[in-house]
Amino acid sequence: MSQITLHGRGVVPGVVEGEALVTTQTISGFGGIDSKTGTITEIRHELRGQSFKGKVLVFPGAKGSSGWASHFQTTRLAGNAPLAMIFTILTTKMALGAVVTRVPAVTDLDQDPLKVIKTGDWVRVDGTNGRVDVTPKDLQND
Amino acid sequence: MQLTDDEKAIRDGSEGEARAHAMDLLVRYGIALGAERLVDTNSVCGGVVGSLPGRRDILPEDQRMDMDAVFSLLNLDSDKRLEIPRVKTMSYKLIDAVDMEKADIQRVPLKTQVLAKNVGDFCTRVGINKCNTCAPYQIGNVPVYGEHCAWMESSAVIYINSLLGARSNVEGAHSTAAASLVGKIPYWGYHTPEGRKADYVIDFTYDVQTMLEWGLAGYYIGEKVQEHTPVINGVTHTPHANNLKHFGAAAASAGGVEMFHMPGITPEAQNEAHALGPNKAIERIEFGRAQLEEAYGYFNTATDTDVDFIVIGCPHASLDQVKRVAELLDGKHLSANTDLWIFTPRALKTMATRMGYTESIERAGAHVMSDSCAALSKVYPKGVKVAATDSCKQAHYLPAILGFQTWLGSTEDCVNAALTGKWTGTLA
């Protein structure tokens, strides 16, 4: 395995890097996360109990109530926002949520990030240029 | 993104700081969507944040009752406190935290009542109409075919997109607040002709008739198509508006459906091919008796048939629905262990009272409530463990938000449960 670069469209500008948290399931704002801890709470969610605080959150996108953006804005105000967002399904909820969470965000990538990126990989997200660089977990100690 | 000279001027401050910030937020949101431009709107429905306790705690203590500060942060995502001017557009507020006339019965703490009044006074000052309903289209807020709107409540957006041919995406608290200040929203998604075309085909092979069946059909379809746009074939009659309201609300809460087509019934599709336009159907899905039963099975995970609390009016009940409940309750009395609350817009409660419906309902020991919602406002009688409702949307939220075992059934099943204290509903 070597470094992988994905190209897409920047949604919210900015550049950060950090550890990935990946899910193939969409995430609910209202009733799906605890904004005060940054934890997924939805009962049937595969990441239930895990926190996205400080992680590069890689997921399909937003689902559920139109309060999505408000709940993710609250994660930022409470200091529990993800570090960046990489998503595949563009909706108004997702776009507005990324804007008010104010973290670099990228979509429309030329490879499926849900397949290419694994939880624990080191990911650099460039929301200004729409670029994602992935260092797989097993390369990080080399 | 292409901005007009007017839009640029507002963003640069020609109309003050608050509108400059609102325009900048809409531009950043438009860029995030990949929109090419903004579009004018004069119809905004949104939530004004801050009626429920908790949300304002993120502000410094001395700013928590300062609605300009609260609105700047929670509705406009501004780090700076902005002086909020009067809104430019026709703007309508969605559900509130409390029915002030029923605050004691709803057990709403005084602190919440103070917060809700603080929000209400702010709305009066800036000109946001306090309709306090999730179903503003039932009380005269009826957009015209083709009208560009910025609405937030998903059950209302799917209704106006599908039934009226108005154009709105499901907006959020921030985008509706910004839109009300500057009269703009990104031209994207359901605002565009191509964004309104279907990409799933649903074939009804069961003759969907009752409100419960329509709700279950919507829920099943929402689960299957998620945020896509279905065209529905095989509807045998012109459904009542109540049924399509429940169908859309269920589809929007199970998935993220924002629009559906029903050839011969909704205005933008003469037939399946027209609804699809250039799109090829991603999938063709049958909705028959087996699918109806499957959807019914998603609900009714409750085990205790002793029902404490019945919720009717999600989305807020129409006058017809209030009338129906009044007829079912007239001259009877609820079981001593059970409460029944029916939620309807304030304007319709006025009409219900004029017609004697409110009296029939309340003499039976039930309550007609406005401005609020059990699940969203988190209001319920003391000691509730088991609830029942005639709404898939409410049944979707009650267990998750309030932790109640929840039964789903017809309005008649629900009223029977209120009268006997026992759940006996079945899928007919």
C-alpha cells in the first residue's frame, strides 16, 4: 500500500490533516449525535458510541431532520466538531452543515472515499483545492 | 458563483452588517452546493432557535436573553453580535416550544415560557410571522406554482414541491434566517427544472386508501429511495389532502424525500416518462399488500397495551381531522389513565372552537393544542410510558426522542385507545 490521492470539489475551504473515522452509513443530526460530546448516538448506527471529535469524518452524508446544520454547528461551538468532512452525497443539509461547522470539506471525489479510506488512516484534506491525500494506517510507522 | 451587482453590494455592506453577513453566508452555502447563482424568494419558513432550554447555554451568560445575540449566533452563525433589522421577505416561524394557553397541562417550566416569549417578542420586532406550525400551507401560506421558496420543515417542503409545484429545498435554520433578511436562496436542486425530475419508479399494486395506509406507503418508499425523487403509479383515486400530507411527511422522515410525482394528481407529471424526463429509473419498486404489512411491522414494537398518551396532529391536524376527532369523542369520556392531545395550527383551533369541535374534544377530557408538538417541543403528560399516534412521522420520533413505547394506528384506533386505555389497533 502506498499513499493515495483523490481529486474532487472543495465544499468548504481550508487545509487540515488527521486520523480518519469512516462509516458507510449516513448520519442524523437531530436524534443521531450528541453535540455536547461529538458522539454518534443513533441506536442502529455502526459508529454508535464513537466520537468524531478531531477526526476526519468520512461518510456518505446527512440524513434526518432539517436541524442537521444546527446540531453540527453546536459540535463546533462546544469544541467537539470533526476536523474535516469527506462525503459522497450532496444535499442542502450536508452543504449547510459543513458551512456552519466551518471545517474543510470535500466531495465529488474521483475514487469512492468510503472504499479507499479506512478508519485510522492519516488523511490530509484540502478543501480549497478539492484534494485528499491518504496515508494508509499500515504505512504510518514506516 | 455569479452574483448580481445588488447581491455584491449587500454582501459588501450597503444595507448594514446583518444583511451583509446573511448574504455572505448564502454565498458560502451556495458555493458549498456548487450553485451557479442565487434566486429571489419572497416566501420563507424557518425555525427561530432559542425557545427550548439548552441551546442558548452556548452563549455567554449576559447575552442569553439578548435575541440579537442569540439569533446572530444560532440562526446566522455569526461570531459577532449583529443588530437584526426587519426581515425583507414574507417569513413564517415553524413550531414553538409551548402552547402558552396550555402551558400548565403541557408542564412547560416557567423558564421555557420566558424563553419562548423572548423569541416571540423578537419575531414581532423583526416581522417574522408567528404561525408556529409545521403545516403553514393549511393556514393560508400557499405558494404559487413555480414560486421559489426557502422552507425548512421537511413535511412542508415535500407538500409544496409535490402538490403545489412550488420550488424549495429542505433548508436549515441558518439558510432560512439569511433568506428572510435578504430575499435570496441558492438556485440549486429543487429550484431547477432538472432537479425536480423523478429517478425512482414506484408501482402501487395495492389500492392505498386510508390515512394510515398512505402514511405507511410514504414511510416504505422513503426507506427505499432515501433522498431521491419517486414517481408513483397506480393511484386509483384523487387522495384527500390529509392523506398526501401524511404520505409526504412519512417519506421525508424515513428517507430524505423532498418531492414526489403522482401522474394525474401532482401538477408536474402527466405520466411516468414525463416525470422522469431525461433520467433513467435507478430502480422500479412495487408497493403491494406485502410491502404495506412490512412497513406496519417497522412500527408497533411496543409490547404494553396499556396506553397512557395519544398524540394526533403530526403534521398539525387540518380542520377536517379535528372535526373527525370531535365526532368520535362527542358525548364520551377518556379513560382515567389516558390523555389525548390533538395539535392543530392556532388559526384552525379558532375555527374549531367556532364550530364546537374544541368543546366536544375537551369535554371528553382531551385537549386541542397549538403552536407546539409532543416530540419537538418535548411536551407530554406526567408518567407516560406507552404512547400511540396516527402519524408515521410522530411514531418515528416519539421512541427516539421521548423514549416511549409507541403504537401506530388509524385515528379511530387512537381514539378508541384513549376511551378504553387499551391498544387494540390492527392493520385492517
